[in-house]
Amino acid sequence: MFKKNRKEFSYETELLNQGAYINLPATNPETAPIYLTTAYNVEDLDDLQDRYDQKGFCYNRNRNPNRTALIELITYLEKGDNSIICSSGMAAISTAVLSIVKSGDHILSDQTLYGETIDIFSKILSDFGVSVTYVDFTKLDDVKAALQKNTKVLYTETVANPMITVVDIDAIAAVAHSCGATLIVDNTFMTSIGIRPLEHGADMVVNSLTKFANGHSDAVCGSITGKRELIDKAYNLQVLIGSSADAFTAWLVQRGMRTMSLRLEKQMANAAKLAQALEKSPYVLKVNYPGLPNHPQHKLANRLFNNGFGGMLSIVLPDDKDKINAFMRRLNLAHYAMTLGGYRTTLSHPIMSSHYDVPEEQRKKMGITLGLLRISVGIENADDLVQDFLQALEVYA
Ligand SMILES: *Cc1c(COP(=O)(O)O)cnc(C)c1O
């Protein structure tokens, strides 16, 4: 590539060219380097054709080695044919949905969703002639009754945010396929350690890798995994709208994901212990956690999930803002943060963050009250964590 025996150019030209290529073998490093390059130099037109044929590297928006490496990992973990890596979970969700629906189509969605996903469906896609109906996906008859001739997508989360309800993916997939619709599942809360929706009949699985997958609260990233034809369509759209993640983000997320099984198993075990302890507290009105025997979908969760019941739970405290504030201030380990899935335990208040924009009537339908707090459990020592919550709850004494 670097022409030998060439004549030396002027100083400012050499400034641009010296050290442009690595001339000694640098293949197979123990950890993949970060490919911070927008483009790749090609030798000639045959080389270019080769790169097209082999889906090689030409330009960063199309392909980048760090994304390709992460694609390999997430495709394996979610058991799909192929994946694309997006600049955020929302980029993944919107790219997935936009690659399927067109004007005049209908989306049938679970009513309990991540707030911004509702915004995409209700506020953005509606302007493009796509309609949406929200029903409770735990009620299969309601789902069937809400199908329309133009229903192209059924959409749900494996564990619905923030009520931690569990959807029967196999049953919903059967409904979707009975009318030729595509089932998209957001697996952010459970991750592939907890469930692989494609093995339960989903056609596409989207993940906000920002959360449990990366787990270090330092990168925003998303993925779509699924059948080859669907991913091809999503990829073609991604290249045009530019929803791909940058190299550094893809590298960071891959690094974070290496410890996913260790973290998730600990997070799930901690969440189970915390849920049990909070359920016994006289100050907590309700604990939503699929691992508790009294959770409405406990049996279903038992059948669907591997390794535990996830690291997310929510609790209902009395609708008293001053007391909630006092409780939050008194916690030492659980920090309020508008994210989840990190190695530290975090709290969020759906009305004030993820579901701030959701109309009150829809919030009520979802069961979101002032006293509802969502907890993302970290990898702390379980006893430390339980004790911290119990001492903070003393504000209600
Ligand atoms: C955070 C989240 C998203 C959006 O992901 P970003 O990476 O923040 O864009 C989508 N779905 C769920 C369930 C989430 O928790």
C-alpha cells in the first residue's frame, strides 16, 4: 500500500503521509484495536470489487471492524442470523420498525413500553400515516381482537417497563404469524442471558446495549438481531439514515459485554433477595418482581427465563412526594439515575423520567403512580443492599 522507493515530497505533504500505515505484522492482537477511521484505502478497482463482494470495509457508515466484531458477538448471543449495531437503543428500535412499516400500516403494541418507544409510535410514526393500537399483551384474546388487516408489526418488551410484567413471547409470535406480521421484541431488561426471544418465535430482537449488556453506564448503543432478510432490510436503511454506532462505542460495549453472564447472574440473585426483603417490609405497598410467587406471570417467567428473573423490579410506596424524597435521600447505595443495568444499583421514578411524556390516562392504564419506583439492581453485596433499603424505609416509621 505504501509505495516503496518513492521520492520524498515536501514537508507539509509528508506531514499527511508519514506513518499512515503499519508496516510490521500487527494482526491478531489479544484485544481488537479501535478502528477510528472513516474510510479504507483500496488498491485498485479489483480490490474495491472484492470488498463489495465480501462485505469488506470501505466507509465507516456502512461497515467498521468494531461494529462487525460486536455484530458477531450479539448475533451469537441472541441466536439470530445476523445483526446491526446502532447508535442507541432508540436508533435500533426506530430503524427496526421503519424498515418494516410504510404509510397505511398498523402497529399492534403492548401497552406498557419504554416511554420513548411510545413517543416514536404515537408522535413520530403517526405523522407518516402509520397507526398504532396499545393493548395489554398479557391478555391474548385482547391481542387477537385488536389485529387489523393492515397490522404489520407486533411489538413488545420481554419484561415490560416499569411494571415488570412478563409477556408470553411464544403465544404472541403465533398470533403475529397467523396474519403475516413481524414480531419485534425489546430484550433490554432481560438480555440474552435471561431469554433469547428469537428462540421463542420473535422475528427481530432489539436491545438497548446501553443498559445491562454493556453494564458500565459509559456508552449508549443498540442492536437489532434477527432473520437474514429482515436484517438486510434494516441494514440498507441504517446505511442511508446513518443510525450506526461509532467505533469507540462498539469497542466499549463489546468490552463491557464480556462480563455479562457474571454480572447478570449476580444482579438477578441480588434482585431476588431484595424483592423478598422489600415484600416483607410493612412500608412497601407492593413489589413487582417476576421471581416472587405472587407475581401474576410467575409461572410463565419460570418457563421463559434462564438464570433467574432479571435484575429489574419496581416497588409501590404511598403517593407522598415528601416521603419519597426523604426515602431517596436516605439511601446510600441506590443512586437516582436516568438509566439502568449498570453495575451499581440505580433508582428511577417513571413519572418523572421514562414516562414523563406519556399522557396521564395511558399512565393510569399502565398502573404508574406517584409512589412507583423502579429499581435496577447492581452487583453489590446482597446484604449491604438489603440493609440500605430497609434503613431508608424507616422514614415511613
Ligand atoms: C433505555 C431503553 C431503550 C432506549 O435505549 P437508549 O440506548 O437509551 O436509546 C429502549 N428500551 C428499553 C426497554 C430501555 O430500557
